[in-house]
Amino acid sequence: MIKESLKIFSGDLKNSFKDLLPIIIVVALFQGVIIRTMPDNVLSIVIGLTIVAIGLALFIRGLELGIFPIGEGLAVDFAKKGSVFWLLLFAFTIGFSTTVAEPALIAIANKAAIISNGLVDAFWLRMTVALSVGFAIALGTLRILLGHPIAYYIITGYILVVIVTFFAPREIIGLAYDSGGVTTSTVTVPLVAALGIGLSSSIKGRNPAIDGFGLIAFASLTPMIFVQIYGIIVYNFGEASAVVPVISEVITDTKAVASTYTFSAYDTFMELVNTVKDVTPILIVIFFFQYVIIKKPVNQLHKISIGIFMVILGLYAFIVGLEMGLFPIGETIAFQLTNMDNFALIYLFAFLIGFSTTMAEPALLAIAIKAEEISEGNIKQNILRIVVALGVAIGIALGSYRIVAGDPIHYYIIVGYIFVIIFTYFAPKYIVPIAYDSGGVTTSTVTVPLVAALGLGLAENLEWCDPLIDGFGLIAFASLFPMLTVMGYGIQAEHYKKKKLKEVQSTNEGEVS
């Protein structure tokens, strides 16, 4: 048993190192060839990336043992119970409780409060986003119960986003678009995916591939509407809160983060505490509904507990490793490039860092595993991840160009949504929900800090840019374009399949004649 477990873990570890290889190549290329300086903390970077790989391997194994089974088990139990009210309340609670404590959202909200001189309140922004995500997960769950095509909901949502955009103040638009990309945490994504797939598998007439995915897409869409409405209220009727630091201090503080990593036992312990704190709301909600509402013990509780422990330990190691190995050097490179006059290098860095960090995103990996599983091999997880990573790369590069050009963000996003609607019409049905979800899982633990640093660094260093208006928005680009690339992949795959089928038919007819 132990020997088999070690064999599986060694395979996961090997794959984790393979996933990190693109990041290592990009960082080495820009640090050694473009910037031409070697970092002082090479050993720290190597150790950090090794810890990241171990953390990722533990996280993946924990998902398989704990999060996926308990999520799917809950969905089956709710379906048997037949109570729509409790199921929707569970969905809302999961969405709200996990989002309100999401570290990426906290970071974005705090930056927004500082940059807006207190007009945007960090707490109320987080509450707005958390309520919108809770509503989104509940609405997405209701869609699965009703059996409605996801495209009707998503397209309606995009139309609402566009309508609200025309009334929203310019200062809030980029922030609103970004808020949709930072809502789904590394732990929430696999749990929500398991809930959707488990529920669609339990209801007669539902297809897990078509109906099971899409909950994450809802969670990425609704915050854009809610935050813009919040912005309309605040900028028309609100007043600035307490005195806050000026812009230059924000950027200086961010630069300070990008310094050489120094080990601190206290900070490392607090990182573990914070990781447990982030996961605790999810566990409380799960076990409350399992034992109090469903009134049924968890199957294979010891195995589930080991899986959850591995998820917490893996996520903790992952974050510590990132802070040691990737964030300091990645943010340093981002800021060094923004101070250079060569915009082509900035676009190249944006493209490559977008691709490489997405390949290492745990949330994307979780979705890709499930997509391959329920599609019976029609969707290959590695191909899906590459296609999604390509979309993120294009998105961040184009978003960087948008900042440099000084163009309004909503022109790009609206055109992007139009293309999403067109692609939805032509793409095969099985790929559409996965494509929508892909946009919500790309901007998480790895990508957000680096992308945020790049966007704010560019906006601060370009005299014609306003950090509040132009500094936000890169995350929105990183969420939009994967939807296009994944649906494009589905269209191409379907075309190739039909072409091969025609060739086989032609060959068979020739042999008969």
C-alpha cells in the first residue's frame, strides 16, 4: 500500500517539475539574457521552486483522495434528499464563505482602496464580490437542476456586463473586470467542479460534460456586474474614508515585496495559519451540511481527512515555495521591464509569463483532470492546459498593449465578449461549459500577483496612465481569452474528426466498388 502510494506520488512530483519548467525557462531567459544580472538569491529560488513542486504534487493527490470525493458525495446526497432549498443554500454559502476570505481578492481590494484614496472601501468591495459569487454558484446550481443550456445564462450575463459598463465610472471598470478573475480560490475550484459534476451525474437526463461544468464561469461573471453597480453607487453618493497612502507609496511597497526572500520562522508559521484559515470556512460549511442537514456520516472519513490534510499541506508548501522562488524574482523582472523603453520586451514577457504560470496553476490542473475523466478521453488534460495557457498568454500580452496605448478597457472586453458569443454558436456543446470555466481558473495563486505587479508597474511608469483606471484589467484579459482558445480548439477538433470520418467513409466506399 505504502509502496504504491509512493509510486503514485513520485509520478505526481515528476509531473509537477515538468509543469514548472516553462516558468524556470522564462525567468532564466529574461534574467540572464535581457536584464543580464544574476539574482543574489539563486539558492533560495531553487529551494523555493522545489518546494512548489512538492506542494503541487501533494495538492493533486489530496484532491483525488479528499476534495473530489466529498464534493461529489455531497451532490449525490443532496440529489437523493430532494431539497432544492438546502442545496441552493449550500451552494450560496460555499461561494460566499470561500470568496470573502480569498487572499487574491483581499490584495486587490486593499490596492483599490489605496489607489482610490479611500473612496472604494476594501471591506465592502469584498462583501460585494462575495455576495455576487454566492449568488452565482446558487444560480449555476439551479441551472443544472432545471437542465437549461449554460450559453443562455452566460450570454445574458455578458450583455448585462456591457450595459452596466456604459453607466459605470471609468475608475471602477478595470477593477470590476479584474474582480471576476480573482474570486475562485485554489481549493474552491475543485470543490465546486466536483459539486457540479456530482449533481449532473445524479439527475436523470443530465450530461456531466455538458451540464456539470459552468459553475466557475458564473462565479467569474457576476462580480463584474455587482462591482460596477457598487462603483456607480460609491462614485455618485459615497465619500472617501480615512486618509490612505498615495500612489507612489503603493508602488514602493510592491517593489519592496520584490526583494530577496529572507527566511522567518514566524512568517512561515503564519503562512500555515493563514492557509488553514482559508480552508476552514470550506470545511465548516461541508461538515455542517453533511452532518446537520443531510444527517449522514461521511463515507471513508479517514481517507477524506488524509486528502484534506494533503490539500492544506500542499497548498501551504506551494505558497511558501512561490514566495521563496518565484514572486521576488518575477515581480523584480516585471518592474525592471516597465522601466525600460522597449515595449516589445514587455509584451514578450507578458506573453511568456502568462503561458508559463498558467501551466502551473493548481486550479486549472484540477479542472483539466475532471474534464478528461468525464469526457472519456475526448478532452486531453495536457492539451486543454496548453490551449488555456495560450489564451492567457495572448490576453496578458494584449492587455499590456492596451495599457501602453492608453485605450479604454471596455472596448477590448466588449469585442472579446462578442467573439465569445460567436464562438459559442459554432463550438461543440461538450466544450462550451469547460471553455467558460477555463476563464475562471486561470487567474489564481500563481498568476495574480505577477500580473497585478506588471499592470500597476506599467500604469505607474507611463505618464499618460492613471493607475486606478489603467493599472487594473490584465486579470480580465487573462480570464477572457482562454474561453476563445478553448472553444477554438473544440471547433478545430470537431472539424478534424469530421474530416477523418469522411476520409474513412470514402475509403470504405472505394473498397466496396
